[in-house]
Amino acid sequence: MAVAGGTVEVVSSWLDAEPSEARELARCLSDGERLRAGRFAFERDRRRFVVGRARLRYLLASRLGVRPDAVELDYGPRGKPRLSRRFADTGLHFNVSHFDNLAVYAFSTGREIGIDVEAVRDLRDADEIAARFFSCRENRAYLALAPHDRPQGFFNCWTRKEAFIKALGDGLHYPLDRFDVSLAPGEPAKILRIGDAPGDDCGWCLANLSPDAGLVAAIAVQEEPGAGMPAVRLGLAAFRD
């Protein structure tokens, strides 16, 4: 297994590809994945789905020692992708996030993991979104930021919360006000509270990274007792044309 127990591996991939490359990559997809690809209304989106899913299969295959078309995927009750029972004894966990034409893939062994990526940008309704979806503590911290720091703070918070609920596999079914994360620019990524449990005792840890200029990503991973956040190994150049 290529992913060590104490390491989280993150690989980024640009999804725009020539039609011939996309057709070649599509050969390793399952019938279900080809059906999903066919539902996209626009060719660009269809091609990006094919490329993103095929490259996930290649990345998983290299860690499992099988062919990409032999990778079997399953889905949790809320739709989180995972390896099928055939590969359960490998302990390999993964998660994927997309923004525009970039995909980021996170891998860990023996720990649930979630990842999210966004571009830091001005949103006209950012304050309203923060008031609605951030916890009270997070919203106070966000509003306390200087105006020029708010876009970074907003997306720090958004990606950290999204990464955590993706790691849980509950999506937006998990109450977003039930936990707090840090968000101020320059402040370490951290879960500050889950329910009544303080962040130091919650069993989860966060890390942030920038996979490319103007982008921010967050990783949430289960914490081994006394181990803290595992090292993060980032492959930025993977698959770049």
C-alpha cells in the first residue's frame, strides 16, 4: 500500500482534455459511470466528469495493485463514494472535490477523510450565506475580520466545514451549526467544537493547503489518539498537461 498510515496524500488533476484522451480514459469506466456521463447537458461537463472519474480509478488502481477498470466503487447511505467490500481489508479511504476544471483527490489508510476546494473570490451575498450556514461562533469571527480578509476567511470556513461533513459522509444532513472551525487568515486550520466536545477531544483534525494560485482546500481526517494531524503529501503536478 502506497499510502502510509501516518500520511495523507493529496493529488491534483486538471480535467480539461482533448476529446481523444477523454475517449481513451472512458474505457476504464463502469457502465454506471458512462450512464452518468451521458446525462450531462454540455460536452465540456461530460468530458470533465469522464476525466475526473477515470483519473480517480488510475490513482486508486496504483495503490491497490489492480487495473483501473477492476476498481470497484460503492456509495454510502448519503452518497459518499468508497471502495467496495472486495477491497475492505486494504483500509484505503479516499475523497474527491472539484472546482471548475480542477479535481483534488485525498487518500488515507485506516481513517475516514474528506476534502473540499474552492477559489477565493468576492461573493455579493457572502455575509448572508455566513449568517445562514456558519455557526454563531464562526459568524462572529467572520464579521470581526477586516473587509479585505473576509473572502479568505469565508472560504477557509466553507471548505473546512465541507471537508468535515464529507468525511462523515452525511453531506448537508449534518447540522452545520453543531460544530465550529477556525477561519481567520493565518490561523491554523482546526475544529474548535463538535457538539459539547471541545476540538482537542473531538477525534478529528483539519489541515489546509493551496493546490494552485487563488485556491484554498481543506482536509478533514479522523485522528488517531495522541497522533494529531498526519503529514500531508501533496502532488500538485500530477496529470498536468
